[in-house]
Amino acid sequence: MLAFLIRRLLQAVPTVLAVVLVVFVLFSVVPGSIMSSMDGDGRGATDAQVMERMRKQLGLDDPIYVRFGAYISKLAMGDLGTSFRTREPVTSMLAKRMWPTLQLIFAAMTFAILIGVPLGFIAALRPGSLADTLSMVVAVSGLSMAKFWLGLLLMYLFALKLGWLPSFGYGDGGLKYLLLPAVTLGVSPMALLARTTRAAVLEIMTADFVRTARSKGMSETRVVKWHVMRNALVIILTAIGLQFGALMGQAVVVEKLFSWPGIGSLLVDSVLQRDIPTVQGSIFVVVLFFLAINMAIDLLYGVIDPRIRYS
Amino acid sequence: MTSPPLIEVENLRIDLADRSGRVAAAEGVSFRIDRGETFGLVGESGCGKSITALALIGLLRHPLSIGAGTIRFDGRELQNLSAAEQRALRGNRIAMIFQEPMTALNPVSPVGRQIAEMFVLHKGKDWSEANRLAVEALADVRVPAPERRVKDYPHQLSGGMRQRVMIAIALACSPDLLIADEPTTALDVTVQAEIIELMRNLCAERGTAILMISHDLGLVANVCRRVAVMYAGRIVEERGSADIFRAGAHPYTRGLVDSLPRLGSRAALGRTRLTEIAGVVPAIADFPDGCRFNPRCRLATDICRTTAPEITPLDAGGLVRCHHHA
């Protein structure tokens, strides 16, 4: 287990380095910088001398490999640089934003798992029934709805019409504020999980060992509980892992929509302001999160499927 | 004929539903097995032997279903039992071993647990007691170090070991009937002999009757007292196993026997070709009229192409379904 963990951690290093390199190069070659945005994009809003001094100060005149070298050596010490905008260390900005994003993502995933997996099971156990059709209608609509639109609908209904929940903002960070953004974010992974679960269970129900279980004289409920569930879990877990990654990206839209003070909205704002260190830092954190989730899923595989543990 | 048979199948028809309606995948299947008896069902792939077995244990699933006929187990008609009553028989009094020990066991559950389930389901044991009994059951099928092996997962065992686990599961509740559907087809030849021997001995100890299903006539005749040969969904001949080798009455049976290689035949007869049965087994939807074997039969005459032969008793004992039987 420990050897596996160490191997996985070492494997993650090149991935992280590659991502850092790509992000760094990409934001160095795209047109526009903090300078041009301060300059009113060429309308000469700022004094030329001030601009020159700032450029020196931020190190924007150095060749790209010098800047990358400096970035990497600072990164190795856990320093993600200083925001161009706020002059705050990027790490402390991210630290403030991390918790709301994690809250949002885990709440959305919890919603997706609690609704999606049972829905998929119900559909698979009675294929072709009304329950199957209904749950798949829910799943397909959940997949097809744009998040910003669904979010607006929920806001309209629960905040404006019914007045049960606040329409946006983080407030005290309580469940009341979390609910709408989490559901908005959770609907599409919920739909995907429902479909994946249904497909997985349907496939496992035709397996030989299910026939063996039936030949033992088990009720269908027991067959599912004792033999189908754990096997389906292996497949469902893969889907959950993939969805976590996707959620990190989708959170950007939802955070923006609900003015949720997370990494996603920080990322969008920083891109608009060409605050390159903050953009790089945010993406770095997202990538780390993604890798951590993948690793956790890999470890969980080993717990569920003995074939992975030993081979 | 004094005691009632353990299981009696009468005129069983198994329907296969497809888009165009229903076709009979097996029909007119009748046989009986006495307590402790060994009975073999032989035929090529797709002749209906496996689905007959599934019908006996009540595991036919859509698109297959019982179309007609009766299955009486211990005097009770299986079709009249409720789902719960059927489940109480299944595994407990009728057990089944499947062909593929690779896939027939749950890959993510320890084998001991898969055996222990039987005691929980049918003997009202709690898990700790059931687990203890599972160790004994594994010892019964001659698995070395059973107290360690119960914790193993199927992928950690060899094919032969897995089939032993399957036998342990099937015989856990000392059933009255064991259905063995090609139990050794997926195994090495040397392991085959061990598994068959084990199965026979354990069943003999428990007084368990065996219904052995195989395409291997030699194997079945070796294990079973009586053998029925199936072709294209019908039983074409039923005999004592010695008779079937010596003097098969149905042309198909003779074809099967003749197509077996014989030890020493080269010394006696010189280099000869193995005999084969010309043609192939028809698909279920294209079963020919009359006798279903007629397109491949050397003895076929007009009546064979129009009228299906009835099952008729032979003077020497046994039954045959042929207009021209020997």
C-alpha cells in the first residue's frame, strides 16, 4: 500500500511539471498583459515611465526561460508569486478561496452520488419499467441542461418566488447558501452517475456469478446486495473520479453565477485582469486537486476490488 | 419402479421468444431420475441440454421460458410453487455447477464467504457459524489449508480449485440433485479426472443424484448409469450407458460413438480416418420438418422428412426416437 502510494506520488511529479510549463508558456505568449490592461489596451491611460518601471519590477522584460527558472525555484519552496493586482501572495489568496470551492465541489458530488447512484440502480433493476424511463428522463435532462440556465431557474424558484434560500453569495458559508450552487453543479454528474450505474448494473446482472447466486436460491434483493453492488461499485467509482475532475472546471461557471468566493471565480477574475501569477497559481491548485482525487480513487479501487490489490 | 422418482420431466417444451414470435428451443423432453442415480444428457452445443438444466432449477430468463410440460420434483410440480418455495429448493435440494469456474464465482468476494452464504440462506446459520462450516466444506472438496483458503479470492485459485469451490457450494446443503453442466470442459484433462472423481464420491456419500450435462459422450457414459442423447431440442435416445456404446439405436448416437477415436484401433485396423457426421446442427429457427436429424441421416426415407418419429421403447430396454432404429 505504502509502496503503491509512493510510486503514485513520484508518477505525479512529471505531470505537475508539464502542467506548470504549459501554463507558464501559454500565458507568456498570449497577447496582452497586466501592462496592456493597465494601459487601457493601448489608449495610453498610464504614464510611459511608470509603465517602464512596473515592467522591470514585475520582471516582464526578462527572457521567458529566466522567468520560468525563477518561477520554478520559487514554486519549489511553496511560493506561487505575488498577485499583479492586489500585491498579495498568491498562496494566501488561494488559501482563502480553497475552502469555499472544496465545500461546493464535495457538496455537489455528495448530491450527485446520493441521487444518481440509487436512480441508476432502480432503473437497472426494472429495465423498461416506468421507474426506468422516468429516471433516465431525469438523467438525460440533467445532462443536457446548461448550468447557468439551471442555476438561474433554481434562483428564480427558490430565492425569488418561494424565498426559501438566498439567491447568491457565500454568507456565513452555511448550508443555506451552499444548497443552490451545489445542486446546480451536481446535476450533471448526478445524471452521468445515474446512467453509468444503470449500465454497470445491467451488465453485471448478466454475469455468470449472478446466475450462480440465483442458483443458490437467493432472492433478487440479496443477489443485488451480496453480489451485484460491490462489482458495480468498481465501475461507479471510476465515473466518480472522472466527474470530480470535470466538476473543478464546471465550478468556474457556477461560482461566477452565484458569486461564490472560490478558486473558480478567482480564476475568471484573474484571467480578465491578466493577473498571470494568480491564474498560474489557481490552475496549479486545480491540477493538484485533480491528481489527489485520482490517487484517492486508485487507493479505493484496491479496497473494493481484490484483484487490484494483489496484482 | 417402486419408489417415486426424484425428478420427473414430462413433455417439457422450452420457448425462445424473438421478434417473429416464439420458437421451441426444446420440446417433448421427458426423463426421470431416481434418488442417488446418475443420469447424463449428451448433445452438441445448442441442442437444448443446458436450457433443460436451467429449467429444472428454475433459472430460465427472458427470452427463454417454459412453454409446456411438467417438472415434478419429489412429487411436487415445480411450476406450481411460489417464488419463495422455489428459492427454498434451489441450492438447498437442487444445486448446480456451471461450466466456467472462472466467471461463475464472484470476483470481489472471498470464496469462503461464497460458500458460507449457503448455510445462511438455507440452514439459518449466523455468519460466524456459516464461515466455520465453509472451512469444513472446503476441506471436504480436498482443498489444502482450507482455513487459509476461505479468505482467498477466486483469482488467486487455479481453475481446478475454483471448480472445487463450486462443488463445495453446490453440495453445501447436501442436495438431492446435483446438476453439473459441463463441469470439466474448461479444465485441463488431468484436472478433469480429479474433479469428476471428487464429484462422484461426494455425491455417493450424500446420496445425491447427478444430472450430468456434457457434449462428451465418453465422459458421461463413464460417470452415469443412464444416458439420454439430445439432438436439435429433442431427446433422440435414452439407454443404459453401456448399451449406448455397444449398440446405439439412433443413427445420431451411432454417429457420435463412431466419431470417437479409439485406443488401439490403428494397430487393429491400420490407419483410418475418424468417421464424422456430415452436415451441421440446424439453427433453432430452421429445424427441419419430420425427424430433425433427417438431412444428415444416411437412413433417411420419405417418412423421415414428413413425420416426426415418436419416442418408442426398445426391446433391450431404453427409448429411441427414430423410424428406422436398429
